[in-house]
Amino acid sequence: MSIQAAQPLLFDFFSPLPVVVETSTAPLSSDAGLLPLRQFDERIGLTQQFAAALADPRDPARTEHTFVEMVRCRLYGILADYEDQNDHTTLRSDPIFKLISGRSPSAADLASQPTLSRFENAIDIPSLKRLRDVLIDQFIASFATPPRRLTFDVDAFDDPAHGAQQLVLFHGYFEQYQYFPLVLTSADTDQVVMIGLRHGSAHAALGADDDLAYLVWRLRQVWPEVEIYVRADAGFGVPWMYTISEQLGIYYTYGLAANRVLQRHSDALLAEAVQRYEATQQPQRLFDGFWYQAGSWPCARWVIVKAEANAQGTNRRFVVSNRPGARVLAEATYDDYAARGESENRNKELKGDLASDRLSDHRFLANYFRLYLHAAALNLLVRLRREIAHPPVVAETGVPVEAWTGAQRKQYQRLRRRQDPLGEGQPWTWRTLLIKVAATVVVSTRRVVVRLAGSWPHLDYFRHVSAYVYSRPAVAHRWSG
């Protein structure tokens, strides 16, 4: 950010000489690490497509700030930990933010907070529907070759609200006033493929069937033969989700809430797990499967039960699945379902690192648009970190690294976090190692020079990522909703 002139500050803790702190009139920024992300964005066209989906009712002859400029201001602000409109009161004069938004660092300031507020509140429902297609188009474009199989995780997360926003309602389970966003993420690429904002008291699965149906339709237009799998917890284990999955011809595993009938079917398995634990003092984990038909189901479905006994007590969980092999490989089917826990990291990144809970506009549609901004920011980072990832080479074991479990998996994850911190890094890691770096920005008639400190300890990361994104070929936008 630009630093304004002020009186020098004096410190006397260093006994040989006084320490004097002065401000500089040079154009300075603390977020120069956004530059390689902006270059990557240019290669994949994310913010350009995002802004192009928005209907702009303004007179072009009287427009000072374009939609694409304001999208970039907000999206890159979210990545750099400036999640609110108010942050742009100062960021609008930042030379790096001007540069990544398409303005010369010496040009007029970017959009003010009131302008950004009007921008967010101008977004209409057709624009939001087009943004839905932008996320799907970007997901499709991220594959160099057609995939044979895709796995999607459906989840919801609470988004507490602290004002009088439209459709903020009290949720009894979370005991708070909130929104309740719905997210579909790709287990294959970690991208947010669909996202939706819902009123605060919504059922966990409200609208999930419609979103799933639309996503499958879009994907099969491009890849007619692709196998599609969907996983979700017990909040989505409801009749309409089974029905739509079966009608769409996709494979599913949904969590299933326990009841007395299911417990009665699995009492013997749990008793066996307890008996084995008492005999060996080793944790026990047993599986079984059976046909089960609830009163609201039109037919019987295959249910898998997991029964555990260990020093902490017992644990019993149920899932319902039509996956191939579920009736033979109960443990493998359940473990694949449990792997959906990785999708919860996307929720954590959205809500924690990227502050998607800052849905503080009054209008519901404006907050819906904000949620798309946060999702697009995460997708930009996710795609870059997957492309520059450099996992450590490990000794051949005959088992793929992805299939490792237990202590072996934990040891590998620790090794990777040390050797490949950006490839594994969540947004806060990227801010620490790359984004948050001070720079001086100088504009001449021939070029824009950004000067970093040569003593910056993470300079090698910046060089590595920058070299990659600069040499990466641009990808044409091949599909459209």
C-alpha cells in the first residue's frame, strides 16, 4: 500500500545508534506475491469469464470502473486477506492492486467501497445462473483429456451472520442466525464445481438434487461416457437424493442415520467387535452389509455398517450405496465414503482462510454473488497449487501413495508439507510464503518495475511459481453453458 509522509519515529533500544523510522513517498505494496496468480489467471481466463457472465446495465460512455476490474479487485483482495469491501478504501490506491486490476500504478484510483457495494447489489438472477456455468466450464477446461470417472462430494456449511441480511434465519442445530451454503466439490481436482446460497434454516439437502441433476447434464454433454460418483454425509441420505441419483444413472454412497431397525441388524457385529477388543486389547473395526428398506423407500437398498471397539468405547456408522462391488467389498466402499472428509477442507478454506462468512450485504442476491467471488478465488488458488505441486519421491512399495493409510500416510504427509509447502498449502500458507511480500513499483515509459527485497527468505518460491505461470500456455475457453 502507498505510505503517506509523516514525522519520523525514534527508538532507543539499540544502544550504539538511534533507530529512526521514516515513511517513503515511493509507491509501495505489501502484496506483490499476487502477481504470479494474476499471470496464471490470464492463462486460464478465470476472472475474464467470471466478469463476462455479469449483466452490466450501465452506460459504457459514463463508466469509470469496469466489471472485470472490480471482480479482480474483490477476488484478489479475498486471496490476500482483504475480504470486505471496506478494505478497498485503502487498497484502491495500492500499485499492485491497480496493476492486477488492469490499471497503470500511476493511473487514477480503483473503485471505492460505495462503488463496489453498488456493483455487488446490481447483480441479478440471470447473472448468477451464468456464474453457475462459469464454474462448471472452468472445471471442464481443467482437464487436458476426457476423464473416465469423476467423484463429487456434496456438503453444506454454516455461515453465521451478524446483521439483518435478507433470509438470515435461526438454525436449531447450529443455534445461530446464519446462511446455509451448499457446495459440490470435485474429489479429483479439489475445485468448487457448484455453490449455492440458501436461507439459514434450510434442510441440509435442500436443492442438492436439482444441482446434481444440472451438473450431470452439463458433464454428459461433453463426456457422455464418464462414470459419475457422488458422496455425502447423512444429512443428504434422504429419499429424494437416492431417487435423483438412480434416475441419473450415477453411483452414490450416502451416510444413513441410525435407527432401531439398523441397530438391531448390526448388534451382533458390534458385539463381536467388543469381544475381539476385550480379547486382544487392540482396536477392532468390522464391516457387514445387508438389504434394508425404510418405510419411505420404494425398494430395498444395500446398507453397509461399520462397527468399532477401542479404548474410547464403541462406534457404529451406516452408509447406503449402489457402488459396484459394495456388496462384496464393504470396507473399501466405506473407506471411499470416509475419504469425502477431504472435501471438508474446501469448506474450511472457504469459510476460514477466505472468510466466506463475510456475507454482510443486506440483499440476499448480493451475498449470493459474494459467495461466488469467494469460490472463484479458491478455485484460482486450487488450480495453481495443483499445477505447481511437486510431491516428494518415495521408495516404491507396490501400493500407490494415494492408497496409503495409517502411520505410513501421516509420515508421507509430513514429508510433503516440508518439501512441497505450496503444493499442499492452504490459502494462509500461500499468503505467508508468497502473497505477502513488500515491493516498490516504478512506472517508466517502457515498463513497470516491481522491486522485491533480495533478502526475502521465500524468494525462491516466487521465482519458481512465476517462471511456471509465465511459460504456461494459455488455454482457450472451449465450452460454454
